[in-house]
Amino acid sequence: MDAVERLISYLKIDTESVPDQDHIPSSEKQFDLARVLEKDLKELGVSDVRLTEHCYVYGKIPSNLSGEEDAKTPALGFIAHMDTAPSARGKNVKPRIIENYDGKDIILNETETLSPKIFPRLLDAVGDDLMVTDGTTLLGADDKAGVGEIMAMAEYLLSHKEVPHGDICIGFTPDEEVGCGADIFDIPGFGAEIAYTVDGGMLGEVEYENFNAASGKLKIHGVNVHPGSAKDKMLNALLLAMEFNSLLPPCIPANTEGYEGFFHLCDMSGEESHAEMNYIIRDHDKEKFEEKKKIFADAAEKLNQKYGAKGASFEAVIKDSYFNMKEKLKDHMYIVEVAKTAFEKEGVKPIVTPIRGGTDGASLSYKGLPCPNLSTGGDNFHGIYEYLNLSSFRKMIDVLIRITQEMIGKSRRES
């Protein structure tokens, strides 16, 4: 099957994950894609295909190298996630292809336009084919583009037996978008010594640094009385929430870039008596990350001191999500160098950049599977303006195949 046709079939399957669940997968519908992938992998001839009760899909393409070469070549993994972000609707996705993009506004529907005036990186795609949404859902290229690229790589290797490669391990995960994708990933059963997640953005990205990440939840108990007799008694939980936010430094996603960290208020709910705020806390630097968590906790304590005697209370709960994988990859930098070489040999300039987010690879690296991240060719993830450069998508398939060649004869001891 053509790789783009296969991708479209995956995009049309709703796999939206659900935050704050105590089970994996967080949504049963992720199995809908997992079962398709299980079937497709078996039909391609991938070995040892299995779908677990927790919606992880694994498979393997055995090495075709000679004994001596095989002994010098690490088992190599490729990983992508099946779920889509809950920040935008993932049901009834209707992908549309724009051929030979001309650099002008793309009309998604009567009210929504994908414009290079707002998203200037679109201009880098002039002359390329793009896949866009209908303006009512996300696209799901994050990370079904990665899934599709890995599937196409597998199809190529299995239909071209003359192409040498070591053991290739394939893994598709649920719940990456809600921070749980690597939680019960079966590293021993997966079988890889090293791996790549294929979960990045613009073509050429090679990422081995990501945020240290935590969630911050604040529960506020206010004091509510009739507004006509509220003087010196009412403590409006919503206004207290605003006061808490004002105590945090003004570093937010909209005014930070590169290695700069931030506090991001994701949602806020409540009324006069009770309010709840959910934040994510991010920084590449571990010391600054720890400082941000302390600032969050101290702000809550400061307001408890200020308002506690008057009946209000603030409960801050901070939970680490993942850490910067650079600490675990610094002794395995040959994995990054192999990827950079593969891009160069396919005519693509590698872009080494810090991830302003996280991937399953961050958690997997801390669990003993060194796992940098590679591009997919998509952009504007998690919303209705998401798009995929199909020229980049096709090129990434070539890059993944090239990586399997460049890894021959490498050793985990190289760095």
C-alpha cells in the first residue's frame, strides 16, 4: 500500500487519549488503531507481532547480517505513539491534500484559515504537497506520521531482502500525549539496545534534549457569603486563583523559546467557593526546574499564610512527569551522530535542537533504553492548524531506512 494512503487510513481512526486516568490505555478506542497495526505488521511479514492488554504493539524484523557483522550491530528500535492529544478533537478527521503549495492562505473551512502570515514556516513548504485538516479537528500527524513512516520502512526492508540490516524492533505506544506512554513499555520484550522515537516536527530534527517536566495542581477553598453582606468576609476562590497566578514569574509559552522554561496554566475551573488550576512546569536546566517547582509551592504557602486565618486554603500538588534525556544520552552520542549522518546522506541538513516538550524517549532513556527523537515532517501539532509536509514524510521513510544501514557495525560502546 502507498505510504500516504496507509497514513490517511490511520488518521481517520479516533485515538484521542484522556488525561488523569488511572489505567492504560486511557481510552479504549486506542485499541482500534492498535488492532489495525497488529494486522498490518503481520501482513507485512514482521515477526513476533503482539498486542498487549495495555495497548502496546510490538514487532521485530530479524537481522539478515552475517554472524560477525551482526555481533557488532546493536538491535535498533523505532517507536511512535498511536494516541492524539486531548487538546483538540480527534474524531471525524478529514485529511485533505494540497498539491504543490503556492505559499498562499489555505482555506480550511468557512471560518478557519491556515495562513503563512500567522504560521510563517509554511513558506518553507512552497512547492511541496501538504496534508491539512478541515478546520474542525486536529490532523493526528503527531504521531501517526511517525507510525506511518515506521510502517513504510518495515515494508521496504521486508520487500527488499537484499538490503542488509541488524535486528529492527518496532514499538507503538498508547497515551504518550497524557504522559504515560512509556510507563509500562516492555523494554526487555521489545529487544532493542538503542532506539529512536519518530515523534518530532520539521524535517531534519534530531533531538536529544527535552524539558524536565512536572504538573502542578492547585486546589483553592474560598469563603462564600451573600454578596450583599460580604464585606470583610468573602474570599472569592476565583479571585484568589488570579492572585496565585500573579505570584508566578511571567515566563509562559507565549514569551519563551529555546532552552527557556515556563509555567503554563492549562485549565481553570470553579466558582466563589472552590477553584482548581492545572499547570505544567517546564525547564531544560535541572536546577531551574527545581526552582520553578519551589516557586509554585511557595506561592501556595504564602497565600495560606495570608488568608488561612480568614478561612481560605490552598493545596498545591506537584508531580514530576519526565526528565531531560540528555543526562542519559551523553554516553551514547553515536546514536545522534548516526541519525545526523543519515539525514546528510539523504540530502537533508540535520537540525539539532532542544525539544520544547517531551517524548516517550525521555522516559525510556531513564529506564535504560537510550532513545533520541527524530522528525516526522509535521507542524502546528495539537490543534486545527496542524499540517504535514508530505514531501518531508516521504523523505523521512528514506532517512529511517538509511539509519538501519548506518547502524551496521556500530557498538553501544561507541560515543
